[in-house]
Amino acid sequence: MSINVKQLGAIGDGLRHPLSERFSSLDAARAEYGDDVDLPDQLDWAAIRKAIRSSRQRLSFGWDLAGTVLLPPGEYLLNRQTDITGLRGLIFTGEGQSTVLHWVGPPDGTIYLLTDCEACRFQDFWLLALSGESFKWAFRTQRHTGQWTPQRNVWQDVRIGGFSTRVYDAAFRLDMQGAGGDANNDQHRFVRCDVSGYREAAWYVLGSQIHALSFIDCCMSGDGGAKYGVWCEYGAFIHWLNGTGGAHAEADFCLQNFRLVNTIQGWNSENSTRLLQCGPPGTFNCNPGAVMLQGCRWDGYPPPDGYVIYGTNPGVLNCQSNNVLGISGPNPLVFWGTWCVGGDPGQGKGAVIHSGNFYRGQQAYTEPALVLSPVNNPFVPVWDVVDNGNLYWNPLTNLCESFSLENIQVK
């Protein structure tokens, strides 16, 4: 089933058209668009919501499948949150940059709230805040406690932003409704999404055991004031491949309390403070995990401590074939803490693979590129380190130098 939103009354001319423009009474408007609409609501929003609801088909075994909602070229005004609950297979599609959704609702609003949705696809449109307008989240996807896991939803060729900077908290929020529970928001994919104008993060991920989020060829620009690009508060498992952006005040990626394996490959960033932060600075968490940074280019402004990669979370750091540059300030460095798991009493374990990287501004021997520390771990660290094939450009000699373990500082 395919439904064109203009066949249900959407106008899409970028102008405000309240329901009162078409309906003389509230009863008439509600008969057409639902019992909870009001006459000041925008006709575009009401028609789009009706299209989503009308696409629902109940199967004999109880699942709700959805069809395709088509948004032809135009500029559609949205003034209220749209709830999408318990749907499988919805395709919500525009026609590229010629389809624009404008938010004109309250500044604390969520534009689309997905609850317990699976295998839905959102593609080929812009979602923007008009000048002077703002919102809180563009898309929020959550799981109700005890319901099936939201999973395999896809956002492709979606651009989210505003006509000014820092007009919303995050483009995407992935979480759990209520306390407790695991296995939520698994295997979502974000493909060629372009996100800018956020205050906190482009993607804000929280909850536990969120598995296998994939980001492919995405762009996230913090405009110099947003904290993070991807902010995983707890239990995330992400794979980032290619893409560009930067200008984040804290870090491009923050894996605050991570588990399992996280990979960041081919990321190209400029004007950020850090490339990667694992755990809040000065803290120690004891959850095993691993992070791989590979083939990334980072050209930014290191913070006063100089640490471009800063990890106080437990786990393995695999840092290979990256180009780490420093625009100004301290020379770019790597700090990695330890974690304790089993082994002899009174011992902690830390593991780092650090090879094939190029650092500009590193003065070898005087400023170690790799700093290993137990952080707040009371255990004595035992390190398993592979460090070879790295090049450091020394601005004093204008030469590239290669060093191995003697360029590591163990605290």
C-alpha cells in the first residue's frame, strides 16, 4: 500500500495552513484527522500523520505491518509530535532535497517518536527548524518495557538541521522507556545522514545492550559549540564507517561506558577538541570492551592536557593507520587507562595496539605520544602493548621520526 500525503490534504507550499482554514468546526476536523487534533494544527502535519496511521495493516497473527508514505517535492510544516508505535516495515520517503519538513512546534518538542518499531525506513528528505524555531529531538526511538526490541530501522539520505546553530538537543535519541531492561534499539542503520545545528550530540545513545548500530558515510557538524558527534552514555555497540564533520567542543565520539566492540573507521574530522573520549575524564569504570580506530584523519585543537584520544574506560584500544594532526596548542597525545578482570589479586590489565599512525607536532622523547595509566584503578597495572611503525613529525627538526616502546610513558 502506498499513500501520497497530498491526497490526504497536505499542501507543502512552506506556508502555514491551520485546520481552521479548511474546516469550520472542530468536529469536522476531528472526523477527518483524528479526535486529538485542534483547529490551530497545521494541515501538513495532520495529513502526514493520517497517512502513517492509514498505512497500518493488522495481520492475522497480531503484527501490524505498514506500507509506504510518499512525500512529493514540497515544504511541509509540522507543529506537533507524531507518534509511530508498534509498526513494522513502514517506508517514509521523500524525493531528496526537494522534500523538506519544517518544524514550527514547541521548542521542547520531539518531532517523531518511534516506540517498538521494527524494519522501518525513513529516507530522502530534509528536516529543518525554521528561523527562530527549535525542538528537542528530531527522532526518538524507544522500547517499552516488556515489548519487542526496536531493531533494523534505517535512516538513509536524511538531512537534519536548522537555519541557525544549536537549535535542538540531538537529531537522534535511542533509549529505553522506563527503568531496567536490555536488548533495545538493535541493528539500526544510518546511511548518508547529514546532521548539523545540534546542542548536545548528533546521536545520543543511552540504555543498555544496544547492539550493532551502523553509521555509513554520515556527516555530523557541531558548529563549534555542540559537545559530541556520537554520545553513547551506556552500553552501546557501534560501527562507524567513513564520513566527515567535526567542530565538537568535547569530542567527536564519546563512549562513556561501553561494552563489546566499537569500531570507528575512515572518519575525517576538523576543528574538534578530541577525536575519542571513553569515560568522563578522571573516572574509572570496570566494564570490558574494545575500541578500534583505523584509517581516521583528525585535524583539530587539542585540549590543555593534549590528549586527542582519552580513555578511562576499561578495555582494549586498537589504534592503527590514523593521521592525527594538531592545529594549535599541545602536541596530540593518547591517554589510555586500565581495567581489572580476573588474574592475580592486586593486578589490573591493560591492552593497547598502537601502530602505523602519523602524528604532527610530536616531539619524541620529550613528550610521549602514548600515556598509559591505572587512572583510579586501585590495582597495579599490567600492560600488554604493541607499539611500532608510528611516525612523529618534530617541528624543531622538520623531520619525521619513528620510535617504539621508549615513546610510551607508564604512570
